[in-house]
Amino acid sequence: MTRSELALRVAETVEKTKASCPLAGSITNAVTVNLVANAQLAVGGSAAMVNFADEAEGLIEVGGAFYVNMGALFPVHAESIPKAARAACDRGKTLVLDPVGIGLGEVRTRILLDLKSTRPLVVRGNASEIIALSRLWELELSAGGAGPRGVDASDEVEDALPAALALARFTGGAVAVSGAIDLVTDGSRIVRCGGGSPLMTKVTGMGCSLGGVVAVYAAQADPFTAALTGVLAYNRAGRRAEAIADAPSSFQAAFIDELYRATGKDVAAQPFELEEV
């Protein structure tokens, strides 16, 4: 696939999403649920957040994809997240996983170990999270890195490339690594794309909401295209929001507005480099 062909797929994904309003349900971080939902709505999707297993299974039945974010876990999630993941796998629906907070506690580790068998088709995280998940699943034993610092990265994006490739090849899907230069791979192709804004690090939930938006796009496109479309849409919105807002609160509002305004042509025009592995 050429870069031009991939850009065309991105543009088509954006426009199809706006036209069809696909549902992507989620079990997501209670700290950031409002931004996740608003971002999903802004790109043209439909949002529904749940905590219980039967509710998640119902959304998976009618939705196009499902999003699991590991932040701010509640006791119910020890049951509902693995059940939701298995339901998505059994029904052939794309599961998007954000392993935020990986390494914090026994329950979180046990859930993430359980999710290995469901092979989430999109994994999105910072460099340290991607390295840690690959290590937990014993996919890239040579992966280095310092590991996560709470919910923050302590590694560079390029440090996570071997782990991202290993995860994508294991799941048969795609991995998106967020950073100053974002990386998206399906195990055979690597895309690097810059953009965004430093203010994105000053707003809680930017990474969480990106996962939710990728899930919306995954209801319309293959995992690799969906992950790339989400990353490019965020890079564009971040850059444009920074031009009209100089502080976190106003930036967040402007960011949602820019997600809403972006056309398929706008998103596909964002710079990115494509490399075949």
C-alpha cells in the first residue's frame, strides 16, 4: 500500500464515520469519561459508557467496536473487563485496549494477563505502557525501557518500537504509541506522524479519549487505518487548538471543536511517513 492509498483510507474513514454515527461502547476511566464521550461525539460517533459485564456485552452486540481503558479501576471491573473482551473476541468486534496504569497492583495485572487470550485488535498507550504490556505478555523479552511512572511515560516512542511490533504481530491488529512523534504499526508497516501540541500533556484524558475515538473509527475501518486516523485527527486538532488557546481549559474546548470541524480531507492531509518492515 502506498502513502497516497493510506491517506485515502483515512479520509474515507472520517467521512463514513460522520455519515453513519457508529456506536463504540466502553468501560473507561471514570476520571476522564466526559472527555472520552465528547471526543467520540465530536468525530461523529456515538458514546455509551458502562461498568457491568451484561451491559458491556449488550453494547458489543449492537455496536461496531468496544473500548477498554484500564484507568481508575473499580472492583466490578475485575469481572466485567475480561467478559467484555471475550464477548468482543467471540463476536468479531474490534476491541481497543489502553493499558494505562499497567504495573499498578495485582488486580490490574491479573486483568491484563487475562486479556492476552482475547488479543485486542488495537492497543494504544505511551511508550512505557506498550513496553510493559509486551513484557507482561512475554512477547518481546529483550525489550528495554524503564517502564511506566504511574500513568506517565518514562521511555521514548522509538524505544517502544520492538514491543509495538511484537504486540501487533501477536494480535494481528495494530498498536499506536503516543508521544512527540506518534508511531502506529500493524507489524508490517510503521507510520510516524508529528503534530499535536505540548498543551495536550496539560489536559487529563487526552490519551484516554484518543482510545475512544480510535474505537469509533474501528467501527468503520480495519484496526491499522482506525488507529492512524485517530492519531492524525488528534494531531491536527491539537495543532489548531493551540493556535487559538494558550491555556489548558480553553485548549480543551478548542480541541473538541477542532475534532468536530475536521473533514476527511483535513485529517488525511496531516503529515506522516510510511515505512514497510
